[in-house]
Amino acid sequence: MDYLPDVTESLLTQSHISSILIKALYNETSILIDKMLLLQFSTSHYCRKARLALGYKKIPYQVENLTPGLHIFKLKPLTGLTTVPVLLPQKTGQPQAIADSTNIFNYLDTYQPDPPLTLSNPTQQTQASLLEDWLDESIGTATRFVYYHYRAGEGKAIDPSLSSQLVINVVRRQYGITPASVALAEKRLENAMTVLSGWNNQPYLVGDRLSIADIAAAALLSPLALIPHYRQTYPWLFEKIVTIHKICQEPLPPG
Ligand SMILES: N[C@@H](CCC(=O)N[C@@H](CS)C(=O)NCC(=O)O)C(=O)O
């Protein structure tokens, strides 16, 4: 009789361990199979844009941070392009890879319509699309120029390390960031602040709820928060950026 409890205990222990192992294996597998994967550069404001949309829709995802330079070898065969963000849905019946943050917005709205990123009023949606495209193609690029120029000059103290300055200089060379191109970008940003200034007095850029325009603006202008001139001149912009990050459950960028 003394012997039996030991056997039972040992059997129970073994079955307990097996069940823990099975659960762990199941969870591990389901994470790998179920979660979407976002290929990104951790500091890219275009990748932030995709993360805000995923967060807004509360879609579980994982990120893979690619190494700039080597990213081409992973991305080119997948999408034919070299830019991040790229979303891999990793689900049966879904596309293998979606490149470009605007395409990612569209895909996410088809995959999980609620809450929608698109506005139901067609005129407002056209306006939101135009703003999103302009923010993407013109303003996001201007932000990049002004931000990296600042980080290499007045803002060097933010991270003067050799590795950080090396990355900043590679980016400056890659995109042709020179004093002349930065001056043009600064003008474009001043113009953008005028276009977006109505945001100061209304919760959303277009319509009566969050749209692709708000998310694009919050992500693509967020690097300017580190630059005192923008922070001091446009405090309303950074209040909006903070609010949208909260709604989308995305941590704010440093600064
Ligand atoms: N319009 C694209 C722009 C993306 C973009 O410019 N990504 C940059 C990082 S911020 C990139 O991947 N650059 C690397 C390259 O061009 O090879 C989008 O919205 O996804």
C-alpha cells in the first residue's frame, strides 16, 4: 500500500509533464502558424505606419527586424521590391507577402474589416486616400531628409556612437540627403503643417473616425518629435501623434 501512492504520484507527474509539453508545443506551433509576420527595419516610420494599423485592428503579429543592406536578399525574391514594410500573413488561402504600407492597409481591411481603416462615405474616403498617398510619397520622404540631416548635425548628441553615425551616413548617401535637398524638404514640411493644421480643431483629418490619413500622418511625421523646432512650433501635431499611438496600442518612438 505504501508503494502505490508513489507509483500514482510518479504517473501523475509524468502525465502532467507530458500535458505541459504538449501544450507548450501546441502554443509554439500556433504562434508560428497563426501570427502574421511583419518584416521591418525597427526605426522605419513606414513600418511604424503598418504596426499602427495592425494595432488598431488588434491583429496579433510578430516582427522580424531585417539588417539594412542584407534586407534585399530576403525581400527581392518575396516581393520584387527592396522596401519594408512587408507583411507575411502566414495563413492558408492568404497571399504569401504584401509589400508597401498602403497595400498592407488595404489587405488588412479585407482580412479583418472591423474596425475599418476606410471611411464609408466615398467622397471622404477619396479625400483620405489622397492625403494618405501624399503623406506617403511626399511628406514621409521629407521627414526622412530632415530627420537624418538633424541626427548628423545639431542632433548628433542623441546618439554620437560610431555605429549610429555610420547608419545615418549610409542613409544620407543612399537617399541623396544634402543641405540643398534638405532645404526643399523643410519647405514641403512647412506646407504640410498648413495643410494639416485643421487637425488642431477636429479629432480626425477626414470624417468622424480614424482613417488611413490619420494613421499615415501619425507615423510618417513622428520622427519630427525629436527636433525642437517642430516640437515647439506644432505642439498640436504631437498631441495627435500621442493620441493615435494610444488608440493603436503602439509605443511612441523615442523622444
Ligand atoms: N512607399 C513605401 C515606402 C517604404 C520605404 O521607403 N521603406 C524604406 C525604409 S523607411 C526602405 O525599405 N528602404 C530600403 C530600400 O529602399 O532598399 C511604403 O509605404 O511601404
